[in-house]
Amino acid sequence: MKTITHILSRYTAWIFGLLAVLGIWGVFVIAFADSALLGMPIDAIVATYVYQHRSQFFVYVLLAAVGSALGSIPLYIIGYIGGETVLRKRVSEERFQKIHRSFEEHEFWALMFPGMFPPPMPFKIFVLGAAISEMNFGHFLLAIFLARCVRFFALALLTLYFGPQIVGFLGGLIRQHFYWVAIFLVAAGLITWLVLRMKKNNRSSLPRE
């Protein structure tokens, strides 16, 4: 137990030492590394930056979102070249087929919705799924960027209101009630999509002068 604690403390010290050197670009670098196969405490880091420099919170949200999108490129390449074998080893056949069908039907939303969730959502599985389905590369980057913007913007607002300790609270809440949180976000997304579609249809049905 002491060995594990020592390793974690050294790891934490290394990360914050790196952030001190990188300055404002630390959020981008950590977000990139977090998406590129390495697990990083990106939510805690974004919350810390936002809390310490409140006036620049939107800059940190954008940097983290861009870093996450670009950091997913190596995994996309792996998935595009031979990711089906990797993905089948990680998930059951039933779940593999479910992910595959979701990308065939609504590839953009199939990637964007999972990208809005923090851990324990296994987002890298969906990145591999997008690559295996040969999702348009531009749409791939845009879906991740928008998803991460939503995630980090919500985190920034909560941090400004409650403080950086909200990260630990939300992490525990999501782990305990993950499916309910997922259902709520999916329902909210569907309602938003339906409202926007109805407005668009109403505009198109109006007679032109």
C-alpha cells in the first residue's frame, strides 16, 4: 500500500511539475495525452486551471477540447488500420455489433454523445468504433471537439460556482448512477434535436414572399 501511495504521489508531482513548465498550454498537452492512449486526470487539471484563472476559463475549455480531438488521431489511425481485432478483444460480440450498428445509423451522434461523458465512460472504444466504420475524418474531429466543449464548459461552470472539489463529487455521482446520468443526457440531446428540427421544418413551411 505504501508503494502504491508513493507511486501515485510521484506521478502527481510529475504532472504538476510539467504543468508549471507548460503554463497555459498544459491543458492542451494533458488533454492530448489523455486521448492518445494515456490516462490523465484531465478533469481535475481543467478545474484547477479554471479556478486559478477564472477570466480565462473559456480559453482552457477550447484548449482542452482541441487537445482531446487531436489526441484521438493516433487511436483513429490504429482503428482504421486494424482496430476491429483490438475492439473485439475489449468488448463482447453483442456490444461490438451494437456499436457498429449505431455508427451505421447515426455516426456523428454515436461518437459525440459518449464524448460528453467523463470516466467511467470507455470513450476510446467509441473512437475505435468510428475508425472501424470509416467515419469521415473531418466529422470525426468535429464530433469529438464539440462533445469535449460541452463536457469541459459544463465542468468549468460548475468549478466556478462550487470550486474544484466538484470533480471528485461528480466522479462519485456518475460512478454510482452512471446509467441514470446517461439516460438523462441522451434524453436531453434528443429533445434538443427534436426542437431544432421542428423549428427548421416550421421555417421551411412558411410561404415565401
